[in-house]
Amino acid sequence: MMEETLWHPVADAREVASQSLGVQLLERPLVLWRDASGAVQAFADQCPHRGARLSLGRVVNGRLECPYHGWQFAGSGHCEHVPALPSFVPPPTHCARRFECCEQHGLVWVRLAEGAAALPEFRAEEDAHLRKLNCGPYDVAASAPRIIENFLDMSHFGFVHEGWLGSRDAAAIDDYRVESTATGLLATGCKAWQPQSNLHSTAAAQVEYTYEVTAPYAAVLTKVPEAHTTAVQGWRESIALFICPLTPETSRVWFRLAVADFESPDEKLQAFQHTIFTQDQPVLESQRPKRLPLDLRAELHTAADKASSAYRRLLKKNGITFGVC
């Protein structure tokens, strides 16, 4: 599958500490752990000896120990010790299945097969004038593409987020531009009237949005409200959406926030994002079909939906099959 060649987030990096952690990606059980150097490792969550879940084991002296017979595996995947045969030197074939993994944006990322795709970009990460923190994870009974499409959609603001990001009395969407990029698509000139566009709003404001799809299951928005409508001078923010596709119809979601606020506690910043997404979640989980239809004739579209229509064409062009129909 094309999806196996992409990088996907699977866990908060802080969760992978001194012991093993079981996760799921593309219906495949994985185990995460840290070796003696502190580097995170990702193995198939199945011991090659008798098939036990390695995530039920423990980390001993920088090795992952199987809970069943105590076989110990190095970060390379090679078995280094078989307790039942202390003098036995395991051959190279005695190894766990290992996958590429790395840490970025406060998350652990894994890809299941080699590919040319890079990690999804979040350019605000390099901006020292913006504070970064994560919000989530959220386990959502919706496909990853449905969640990305919702993230790109402004015409639901006045209904799903009424009194926050929109008002049903000001639901009109001005025309905006959508263009292809090397990693996906870019939507610019997006505007929305919002009663409370962010945590520090002091007045309703016209807010300018830019949306960018940076990978099939990742997107970034930036938003800048009108001047003098926030308590923080020069307020701006970027929000990245990173999704782990668990199954074709279930997902785990993180938001990476980059905001011009170094004073508020994490919990206060996260609470605003939590409010917005938990307004979206029941609607997302109600959609049928749960997988995103790529045939543009399967659902109705208007000019206000041009970003989501472009996203569907992008998935089809890139051969994405997981979470779509």
C-alpha cells in the first residue's frame, strides 16, 4: 500500500519512557521502546519465537524482553539472549521485525515500508516567536481523510462552532484560491467572521486563514485575526493536524499548536483547542460512509467546498486507498 511508505505519528514521545508501549498503525500492532542509547525503536508487536505480544514485556539493560520466554532483542532487532540456552549465540535470522521510526513535533513517527516521502512539514516549528505544544490524542471513530477534509472546511463554522468560530447569521464564504504544491495543496485568501477566533479574543473579527495539506493525513492552518481584536498584541497562530490511521474507519489525532503566547499555562491553550475539536468529533463520527468517497459524484459539492474537492482529487492521484472508498 502507498500508505505504508508514508510517515505516520503513533504516540506522544513522552509516553515512550522506560518501558514498552503498544500502539497501532494501519491495522498493524506495533511496540515502541527505547534502547540503551535512548533512541526510540519500533518493532512488530509479535515475538518471532512463539508469537507473544512484545508490548507485554519489559526493557532490561537496553534490550526488549519478551514476556513469554524472556528472549531479549537489541535495537537492531537481533535477539541477543535466550535464557533457556545461556551459551547459545542466536544467528542473524533470530530477530524481531523492525520498522523505521523517529521523533519530531513531540511525537514518535513510524513508516512501515521504504519510500521517498519526507515527514510532514510544520514550518512554524522553527519560529522562535511562537510557542509550541501538543493537544491530544483523540481517538475518533472516523477515517483519517474525513478528519482532514473537516479541517479544511470553513462552511461548517457557523453551525458546528456557533458562537466560537462562526455564526449562522454570517455563514457566507467568500471565494478563495486553491493550488497544488509539492506535498499536497495550498488554500489562500480564506476568510471567516468569528465571534471568538482564539483564546485571547476581545471582539468578533474577520480572520484570514491559510490551509496547507502537507501529506495525505496531515494538514496545517494559519490564522490571523484583525488587528486590535485580541488581548495579545500581534496575535497569530499555526495549528498542525497529524493523524494516525488506526483502521480504515478509526483514527488517532494530535494537534500541534504554535501560538504567540508564552504566558498562558499549557492547560488553558489546550482547553480552547479541545473545545473546538470536541464540537467537530460527534459530527465527524456521524458521517456516512465513514470512509471518504473519492468519486466526486458520490456526494454533492459547491464552490465553497473547493479545498475538500481538491483534497479528494489529490488522494486519488496519489493512490491512497486506506480510509477512502
